[in-house]
Amino acid sequence: MGAVQAGYVASVIASGWLADRAGGRSVLTVACLASGCFALAFGLWAGGYGPALLLRFLAGTGIGGTYVPAMVLAAAAYPPSRRGWAIGMLSVGTGLALAATYFLAGPLAEALGWRQAMVWPGLVSFPAAAWAWFATPARPEAQAPPRAAPANLPAEEPEAPGRKTPGTRSPSRWAPALITAGYCGHGWELLGMRAWLVPFLVASFVAGGESLAAATRAANLFTGVVLLAATLAPGMGGWLSDRIGRPRAAALLSAAGGGISLGFGWLGGLPRAALIAVAVAYSLVTLADTAIYKAALTDLLPGRALGLALGVQSSLGFGMGIVSPPLFGLVLDATGNWGWAFASLGVGALAGVAAMLGLGALQAGGPGSGRRVSVRSTAP
């Protein structure tokens, strides 16, 4: 799994840069083919630790190579009023596909062996590549006609991501940095929570009188339920940002997640049903703002630089998963208290809130709130 993740992180910047130059459709198609080919190669021919590690790394580059080009295509195909939802649904699809592989891998391995369990899911990549090539417009920016805005909002202009028109306010040079800082705070909390949720539940169940083996089985089962319950959250968060603006939606969700982080570690003594219910809410709000930071960048940056910017943002956000889980462990060791350890995740979320409040202040009345707002005078 670590090799796949390393390949994923390694490819997001390169695939974004290529999408800016070769087009999102071409890069997405090649990435789908690559992930499928390397998954098949692993299942059919991998032998020995070194070749297996290399093939999983290469498969990760293919999987990661689909992420940014798909967002670039979605950003070009949807106007700002629907872009948050569209990019959010990409994250929903990723989450559902990941959940499906966990449910399928065990039965397939038991029935057919581990090699076939790798081959059959990998085959899905080939129809995905065909869909990416034949069903995706070569120039999706031409597919975004003007859309009627609600009566209380200015009309949208039919433009590609980041393209400025006369009368719209240029974003501050600090806006992309603040968006990326918010995403890093999001990654700090989300990836730290996912890394430590199972151990926390195990400790809570053991403290409640269960054996270690029973507590471990229950904790893994309930963590799967918690994560699966949150798969639709990015779509909901993206939709919310389309309605109330990117900075406000991200700040609200980050504040909610940070608030739960500050208190979650002290709830280990709750009844199991109550603890799992809080964990579900925690997972929902920490995942819901995932797409908002992506959509916010697409609102601000020119299309020729968007892929690279999204790749850098994604790499930095994923990089928080290298830092926050070990720091969580250090805090837990130093204090012996789960409460303070989870509070360390809340610090990242609250830093994200500060970044989003700063973004909102910079863009008040301008295009960065998720909609392009004209600054032309309406006086006669």
C-alpha cells in the first residue's frame, strides 16, 4: 500500500503539468491504461519483493495520474455555480471505488487466489480509458455555455477556469497560497484521523472490558462503516460551496471538524453506539471540504496553469499525512492521553479555518467566493 501511495504522490504534479500542455483527456486516458497494465503485470508476473514493489509503485503513478486531469476536465466543463459539486462527485467516485475494492478483494482472493484478486479489479481500468477518450470532449472549455443565475446573483459568464473578463476583479496573488494552506490543514486532520481511528477504538473497546482480539475486529469493522458512510461527503461539501461560496463553506466545515478533533479523544468512555455516531459525524465533516479547495483554485487560476497548481496542492495536502500521524503518536506518548493527541489534529483544521477567513476577506465581493461577481457600476 505504501508503494502505491508513493507512486500516487509522485505522479500528481507531473500529470497536472502534462494536462496543461497535452490536454486532460490524453493524460487521463494514458493514466487509466497505465494503472490497468501495471495491475495486470503485478497479478500475472510479480515474483519477489523488489519487482512487486516496483510494479505497485508504477500502478500508483497511473492511479495518481488520473486525479488532476479529471479535475481539470470537470473544471472546464462546468460553470462556477456547479463546479464544486462536479469536483466533489469525482472524490465521491474515488471513495466508492476504493470501498468496492476492499469488499471485493477478500472474496476474490479466497475464491481465485491473490493474483486473480489483483487482475480482475485492474481490468476495470481499460473501459475507463475508453470512456475517458471517447466520451470526453477534446476541448471541454467549449462545452460550458452560459447558464442562468438565480435571481439574487449576478449572471455567470461562459468562460474557462480562471479566465478573466473585463469588469471582473483580479484575485489577490495570495489567494492560491491561502487555498493551498487550507487544503494542507484539511489533509493534516483527515489523514491523521484515518491513521489513528482504529487504534483509538481498540483502546476504547478494551477499556470497556473486551478482549484485544474482539476489540480489534470490532474496531476495524466500525472504521470501515465510518469511512464508507462519509463517501458522499465531498459531493455535499462541493454543493454547499456552490451555494454559499468556497471560503465560507470550507471555514464552516473545517471549524466543525476541528471542534470534534478537540473533543473526540476524551469520548472513549461513551457507549459504543454513541461513540460510533460521533465518529461518523467526524468523518463526514473532515472529508466534506475535500473538493472545495480544488474548486476554489479552478475559480482563480488560468487554465494553462491550473493542472500544475492542482498537482502541487494535492502533493502538499497528501504530504501532511507524512507529518501529522507521527506527531499524533508523539503527543500520545508524551501525555498518555488520547484527548490531547486528537487535539493536535484540530490545530491543523483551525489553521485551515484561519486561511479560509483570510481568503474570504481578500475576495469579498470578488470572484474567489465561488462565483464571478461583476464590479461594473450599475448606476445609470
